[in-house]
Amino acid sequence: MLTANFAMMLGAAFIMTALVMVFFSPYRQWLGFMVAGMLFWGSVEILRLVVEQIAQWQTLYAYLTATSVMMVGLIYVLLRLDAVEQRTVSNRSLIEHTPVYDDE
């Protein structure tokens, strides 16, 4: 069973206070980036554990493999989103405007 000492509870209280303060500040959108980063790193850790257990590799090689796989996946997702956006932009009918100059 896990035990919590005073320093751990104080640290958790400081982190929660900081999160609440950021939530009520104008920089609220940064919480989304923080959560996305935590999810990404959690995925790297899970993949590292799987690689370590299956392949019986050292921790360094498992981290390198997990990070490489996650980066390739991230690149694939970004390229896919870019292709969808390019398809959307190419289907729009854009109106070209001619600039108007004053001859004065």
C-alpha cells in the first residue's frame, strides 16, 4: 500500500493550486497542451514497458524504440491531417480581389 508523507501531500497541494490558478487565468489553453504532453509521455512509458517485457532489452534501447515509434506515429498523424486540410482548401472556391490604388 502506498503511504503519503507531509512533503508529498504539500507538493500535491501546490501542484493542484497551480493548476487551479492557471485554469482561472487568461492562459487556460496551456492546460490542454500539458494534458496532451502527459498523455504522449504516458504512451511512451507504456510502449517502453511493453518493449522491455517482450524483447528483454535494456531500458535505454526500450526508450529509444518507444520514442521512435511514437515520433513516427506523430508524423503520420500530422501528415494525414495536412492532407485532409489541403483537400478541404482545394475544394473551396476562392475569390480573387484586385487591389484598388488611389492615383492621388
